[in-house]
Amino acid sequence: MRQLSIVLCGMILAMFSVKAADGNLQLINVSADTSMNLVSVSLEDSILVDSLSFNEATAYLTVPEGNNQTLKFTSVAYPSESFELNNLDIQAGQYYQSILNGVINSTGYTSNPEGISLDLTATWNTVDTSDIAGNKIKVNFFHGVSDLVELDVADFQLDFIVDDMSYGEYSATSTQLTKLSRDLFITSTDSANTIASRSIDLTTIDGKTLTILLSGFIVPSANNDGPAVSFLGVDEAGNVFALDMITTVFEALVTQFKHYPNPASYFTFIEFNNSYLSEITLSIVDLSGKIISNEFIQLTKGFNKIKMDLPELANGLYFISIETNGSRSALPLVIAK
């Protein structure tokens, strides 16, 4: 009996010693190069994953702690093509994330403006999962849109903004978000144009952290017909899901517009705070839907106040049509002279 107890204690101690020597690593492939659509990944020549597809992620894998380790991504179709991350230090109990992105070479691909390289590369990031409240989640972003230099990400509730995130960069926001539905606006830093608007329901996501991947090409036809740009969420279990297109966010923004005087005679002012729009078109429309006048307006970030001169109109009800990026809404306007 005593011998059995000793054996059991030894087994328990061995289990704890193995667990204590493990780190945690999540692998993600967002390389838009078609030759890297499928890769194998090894750590110190030990295979972690034999096939990781484009826009695919693993759950957090247990990996041995150690210093100066090498992580290697290898093309399954072209085994001579690979990328290595060297001198990695993995500590027990810590969480890490490595994201493959870029292309093997630039042949057939349009380089980023300003000469930012599209070379195959990978990031290595420490993911802090400590001190996150039960009803919160930490959202991280990765910019892998290969033909865009820099971008911004804004939350419609303005709980966080990611500024000037460069191609190939991983940006971990320190803001903990309440698990609610969120609307995200991804814009080009250079032009302030909205690249895409997406929504995500944080209430459905298990775990403490979420990574949002921005990958692919804005212009696939100029890049070997590579994958089109996509915006995906990856949870801790490695589940990858597409973020929904926003259909109502513009209407939500328009509810914040103030226009006065109303009733109006010869002009009206429109005021609103702008977090993501670069331009709008304002039109006067009558009850039959006829466009009486329109005006193209360049916007600035922050507070905007626009004076809209009104054409000669008979008294009655009209609408101010507000249009941008294919979305349209309207404000009632009464003309009384």
C-alpha cells in the first residue's frame, strides 16, 4: 500500500512538472501568397501542425518551455519555401501567438505604396490573459491586408481606436471591452476612406481574448488574383468566423445629426461628430423622390458643421438625403417662408 502511494504521488508530481513546463501557442496563417495557402509548422523540428490553411488558426497548443527555440513555417506544396522565427524564448504558463503573413516574393504582386515590403514574414506576440474581468474581453488586431500601408480601426461606441497600424503589425489594445455587440470601422490612414465596416457580437465568444484578422488583397486582380480582403475573428479555441457586414450603422450615425433651423427658409445647418466618414453627398429631395439639388462634402474627423444653402422652394415637406459608400438616409426638412 505504501509502495502504491509513493507511485501515485510520483505520477501526480510528474503531471504537475509537465504542466508547469508548458507554454501555450496559437498559430494563424494569413499569408495571401497562393503558394503558402497550406503550410506545416514545427518547433525545434518537432511538427506542431502538418497542414494549416490560409485564414485558419489553431487552438492554443501546449509547447515546451525553453530558450532560443526556432519556429518554422513550410509550404506543403513547395517544401523548399519556408520562413523561420529564431531565438524564441517560451516560458511556462505564458500565452503566445504567431501569425504568418506576406508573400514569398513580389513577382506578380503589386507592392504596397511607399515601398513597404510584401516579403513573407511572421509575428511573435505575447498575449496577456491576466486580470480580465468575467464580462470583458481583450480584442487584438492584425493588419495583413497586403496592398494597404496603414489603417485605423474605430469602434462606433468609441471605446477604443487603433491608430496607424502598419502592414504586418500586430496591435494589442489594452482596453477591455464589455461583451456586447460592436461595430467596427476599418479605414485607410492615408485617405481616411472606409475600407470596410463590420459588426461583431462579443456576447457569443468564449474566453478572454479575441484576435481580429485583416487579410487578403483590396485589389486581387493586381496581385495574381489572390484572395480578396477579409475580416475574420479568431477565438482562443481557434474558431475562425467572418465578421458580419454592417447594414444599420450609417442609419445609427444619422440619428445623431442635428439640423437647424427647421422649418427653414434659405439655409439650414447640419452638425454631427464624425469618427470614420471621409465624404458625404447632401441632396434636397421632394416627396416624389425628385432630386432638386445635391452637394458633395469633404469631411474632417471630429466635429463637422455644414451650412446648406437651400434653393427656391415652395413651402412644404422635403428631405435632406445623406449618402456615403452606398448607404443612404434622410432627414425631414420643412420649408416655411
